[in-house]
Amino acid sequence: MTAATATVEPPGGSAPPARSRRRGGRVLLWIAIVLVVVFGALAVWAAARGSTAGRHDRSPTDPGEGGTMALARVLEQQGIGVTIAHSYGEARDALGDGANATLLVDDDWWVLTDHAYSRVLDLAAHTVLVQPSDGALELLEAGVSYAGFAGGVLEPGCPLPAAQRAGTVSAGGDGYRGPSSAVRCYASGDDGYGLVRLQARDREYTLLGFGELLENRHITQHGNAALALGLLGERDRLVWYQPDVDDLALGDADSLAARQAAWFTPLIVLLLLVGVAAALWRGRRMGPVVVERLPVEVRSSETMEGRARLYERGGARTHALATLRSATLARLRRTLGLARTATPDEVIVATAAATGRDPASVRMLLGTRVPADDRALVALSDELLRLEDELRRSVRPS
């Protein structure tokens, strides 16, 4: 008698082994981790593409609207050797003796101190300073000073060959007052000029207040390109110097960095390494990557406060005031319904007529009055706000 063996199957077919189920779960877990990492990397990459952090304004390597790559490329096509420097050492090495070279200094991050400027100003026979700081103007010891906001569509009005060839330009920026011995071009209110060339410290300097003129979005307007090429292409070589934060170390010899002992930096590096090791040893495992919806909005107040802190650190009270007045003029222009090309004088006359104020007092508030300290600057800012409110009530009465 033979025994028959029967296999009893569970309802619904054969069940997979427990080991197969565990293996399948691990595969799904790793697939989920890989997807999270990929999507996180894509989110970080997309955010970095739209960010302007760490970028220079008017950078010769930036093809965007605010960059100056177009100008740099045309200079190279004309046979001018263009060298980009982001530190004092790079600029000094590229210039050599500086005899047949132009140095363009565009400190858009407000990095250079007065002590650093005293070293930079002696590097080349010809230096072009784009919207220089008040400290740099004082170091020239040539009677030049900041004259507030300048800009518009302007005629050269001077014998400088580059300006004569360029003719009319259209840009905005800063104005400067200079002695009668200097070549002063593109007059723009309050005895200010957008371009001043002078001799000082046995060298030649060109103060260019119209920083916008160099940008890709403005370079093709009127004679902007001709003026920029004429100023920067006068010599065979051009060193385009935009200081990075490393040049903050170009301070006085009495600075804190100069007083540090030789073992201070190695000690800091060792402490950082110990901190990293401790974090890896005791740190918790990172959680899942959080994908944030893009674009991320940054409040305008954060940008305003950051720029205000830069002005305060640089002691640039006059530049801060010029920014306030420029913004006020733009808002007054819109409230009055004037064209964007309206000059500051036209805005002042129209504002005085609409509010019934004395034109001289309005002109002093928007152009000539200089605060003696930070408290006076805040008071003047409040007066600008009151002027805007008064104009708004007179134009659009409730």
C-alpha cells in the first residue's frame, strides 16, 4: 500500500518566502532614498542657478544684463589684453611696473579700506575708479569730492578725446566735484560731473561715476560703448580688479590680524577639525531631504537692511543719502506722472509747484543738504518721507 503525498496551498496561490519579502522591501527603500537624493540635488541646483549670492556687479565674466562681458570681449577683439583680478596680489602681479597698463578698480562689495586704497592707487600709471568710496577720494588729495546722484542723457562738454568721440551717453550713478585743473565731463546738476580725469600722486586717475554705463543692458545705448572702449582701451593692457572678501585683510599694520601670534591660525584649524570630528562622532543621523517649493521669496526689507549695514560699515553716509534721494526722486516722478527721463531739476520744480513749498527748500532737501552725523541722516530721511506724503495728498486728495 503506497502513501500519497499531498501539498496544501494557501488560498490565492503560493506565498513568497519571508526572505524574498525582506529583500523586496530593502530594494524599495534604496529606490526611495536614491529618488530623494536626486530630487534634493536638483532642487539645490535650481536654487543655486537663480541665486546672485557671491556674484559681483558688473563682472566681466557675467553675460547677464548686469554683467560687463560684452565690453570685455570687445576690448579683447581690439587687441587689448584683459586680465581679471579678484585680489590685490593678482592685480599687482598682472600690472608689473604698470607703465603701459590701465587698472580698473570696481569695488562693488565695498571691501577696500582706506589703507588698502592707499596701496591700490599706486599700482598703475593710469587708474580708472568706478564709483569710488569717499575715503579713496580723500586719498587722492586733489580737491575732488562726492556730489550726489548724477545721470540721464548727457553731453560731454569737455575736451577729453574719449568723451568727444563718444558724444552723448545715457547712464546713471554718482557725480563728483573736481578742481578747475581737472578734465570734467558730463555735467549733471549741483556742479557734479559723471567723469573726472585728473593728475595726482604723480599718476593719472579717471573717476567714472556712471557704473551703469559698463553693463550689458546699457552698453549699446547712445555713445556708452564708445566712451567705455575709449577709457579702457587707451593702453595695451587692462587689469580689471574687483576685490573679493579676502582683500578685507589689507588693513592697517595695527589691526588685530597683525597682532596675532604665529600659532593662532594653526590652533583655529585644529579646533575646527576637532569640532568636525565631534559632530561626526556624536551627531544624529540626518533626516529626509525636504524639498522646498521654488522660487523662494526674499522680503525686500532684508535686502534693504543688508545694504544699509554695508553703508554703515563703510562709513558711506553720503552714498546712503544719495540712494535715499534717488529712490525718492523716482517715486516723486511717478506720483507726478512725469517721464522716466525727467531730470532731478524738473522733478524738484514740479514737486514745489504741487505742494506749494519753496523750490529752494525742496532742492536743498533733495540735492544739496549734507547731514553732519547719522542722527541728522535719519532726520533727513524722515523729511523725505513727509515730502512724499505731502505730494501724494496734494495730487490725489482723499
